[in-house]
Amino acid sequence: MFSVSFSIKFKYNMLLQYQNKKPESEILATTKARLRTVSGKALKNKLIHGDNLPILKSLISDYNLAGKIDLIYIDPPFATNGHFKIGKDRANTISNSENDQIAYSDTLLGDSFLEFLRERLILLRQLMSDQGSIYLHIDYKIGHYVKLIMDEVFGIKNFKNDITRIKCNPKNFQRKAYGNTKDMILFYSKSENAVWNDPKIPFSEEDAERLFKKTDKNGRKYTTIPLHAPGETANGNTGREWHGVKPPKGRHWRSDPAILEKLDEQGLIEWSVSGVPRKKIFIDERDGKKMQDIWEFKDPQYPSYPTEKNINLLKFIVGASSNEDDLVLDCFCGSGTTLAAAQELNRNWIGIDKSEHAIKVAKKRLLAMPANLFSKVDFEFLKEITDTEERVDAYTTRTFVTVQNLYKQNYAKKNLSH
Ligand SMILES: C[S@@+](CC[C@H](N)C(=O)[O-])C[C@H]1O[C@@H](n2cnc3c(N)ncnc32)[C@H](O)[C@@H]1O
């Protein structure tokens, strides 16, 4: 059932092959969903209940959102062959009880799962803006196949990171293997112009001791870096002698000697006993250290929805790869963690989920959030409707219009007879 093979498409493009892989043109021609607004018509933020594939198509065709989404985070099912349940009277906990209701099922496996995901990724690519990014959360069992699909859809050149996310404390697994405490987040951009806010994390005490070993007379911790950089300057000032010192062979001063002079006057240059100048870098002037690709954001111990993700993980992603007023999309939104993070950081958002439980939890969560000091969060709530529901809708509209026209005619007749 799960048989895959690789082929080399062009020089660096490896293609994952499996049965029933559709041509892109067929996926792009997916039938769109019919959506009915239940409340909050035409607001920018949208929560949509239904299957995300036809809904993504309708965001493209009916809502004119192709090329408008700046950030996508998705946390789809992971092909675990499991049912995720939610307790009726214990809304705060994930339930394993037979009697509890299924929040969602994760039963698509192997190539069917990969194709399910690929179809959605192809439509998501259509929706992404030129400055857009996508983060896909997946586990270590299927994640490497998904990486190949992502490479195919978004292009290897747009691959940014395979982030290791520490998800829980170490557990005593029974399997004859190492314990598993991580999953992965695949990060791609649409183009070279993606928003990137270069997030920093604070230095730990250990970092401070290791990286900023020196302390000045005012008690400020600092380190020093060379004043020169690789490459010789043939005629410019940065190749000149300064304070009787020339940059070492094959190197040049990082700044014009006039600037170096000013830095020296301000006490920002340290001279070694042998007369070598270095620039002082103070820890209190740095906004932290660069975030690396191993992240620790453990999931909530008492989630309101199975597989609910850590809100700080989502706030970190939203802050890193979008700006205020940008549009953020999560089409497997579950309890609405991405939407809540986007809301908190003043981004607009769209969330889609096909589970009634998920929609209920997400709605409750979003409605409990303040939009600002004076009002609550506003969003349009839409629902995918079936053919029958559409026919009933059309019939109700026709009946309403007929009654309205009859009323108008009667009213006009009465007024004429006066
Ligand atoms: C892992 S959960 C997402 C959890 C979410 N990140 C959170 O923090 O709560 C995956 C979600 O995808 C939804 N889902 C699965 N297939 C879907 C589909 N075809 N269309 C829309 N939602 C779907 C499930 O109902 C489930 O809520």
C-alpha cells in the first residue's frame, strides 16, 4: 500500500513517486466549497468550519485571496492511525475513555496521507504572498517523506529550516529504541522576499559567563572582537595605518580610521599590551542571541483540545515571519492556537477545521480574548454547506423575494387607491 520511489527530475530536484499521485493541474482545478456566513459578515478574520481542500479553493476563487496570505502554520494529522478523543464533562483534558467523543480521526496512511497533504500544499502555495512563509508541523515518523513533498511544492531553494521541537519531558518508553521527545517543523518561504524579523532570545547566565568574560570598571560585562575583516583595500582609507598600526596582511579595517578614532575617544576600543586594538561589545547593548533550530516549547499539560500546541511556539513563529496587519492562515486550526497568537500580535487571521469540537473550542477561545481595551475579537464565522443546504438556502431566498415583491405590490396598490 505504501510504495514510494524516487526519481531525479532535473539536476537537484528529487521527486517522490507513489501510486495515485495526481497532476498539479487536476489539484488546481479542485471543486470549490460553498460557504455560508453564520455571523460577522465580511470581517477580515475568519473561522471556517469544513474540509480545508474545497475551502482553500474557494478562498482563491471567491474571496480573491490568491497571493495575499503572508504566513501559514499547519499542524495536520501525522498519519498515526489514531482517534483523538475529547471528554464530555472534562473539557480540559484529552480522554482515552471509550465513551468519549472523537474530536478528530487520523486514519489516512502512507501514500494516501502524502497525497492528502500535497493537494493542500499546492493550493496553499497559490494563496501565499511573495513575502510569505509556511511552517509545517509533523512528526519524526512521516516527516522525512513530507520534506520531499515540500521540496517539490515550494522548491528546495526556498527551504529554510528543519526545526527540532522538544515537545515533552523524557518518557520511559517500552520500545527497544531511544525515547522520543521531539517533533519537527519544516519552514519554507515563497520567495527570497519573505518577511524575517530575526528573532532573538535572551542570553542565559551561562551564555553571559561564556561569551562576555570581561567586566569594565562600571561593572558592565563585555567581550571584544577584531577591528579588521578579510580582504585588502588597495587605495581606500580602510587600508591605511591607524595609530601606527596597519591592518594585518590580507585584511582591512572594518571602519574608516576617522570612525575608529571616535570609538577610541569614547572608550569603546581596548588595546592589548602588544598594541593590538579590538572593539568592545557590551552584553547590555545586545537584544539577545540568534535563535537556533532546536526549540523547546512543550505542549500544555491540560489542553482544551487533543494535540493543542504551545501558544508561545505560535507567538514565536508569528513574530518571526510576519508583521502587524499581515494575514495569517491555519487550515488545520484545531483549538485555534495560531489564530489566538496572530490576534495577540495584531495580525489578521483565517482558521479552518472540519471538526465540530475544534470549531467549538476555537470559537470559545477567540471570543474570550480582548481585541483591545474596549472590545472583544471580531470575526466572520462561516460554514461549508452541502448541495441540499444550498438548495434550501436558494429556496428560502426565492420565497423571501416573492413575499417581499407581493408585499410591495399590495402596498403600491393601496397607496394608488388613496
Ligand atoms: C493536530 S490537530 C491541530 C491542533 C492545533 N494546532 C491546536 O493547537 O489546537 C489537526 C486538526 O486538523 C483537522 N483536520 C484534519 N483534516 C482536516 C481537513 N481535511 N480539513 C480541515 N481540518 C482538518 C482536525 O480536525 C484537527 O483539529
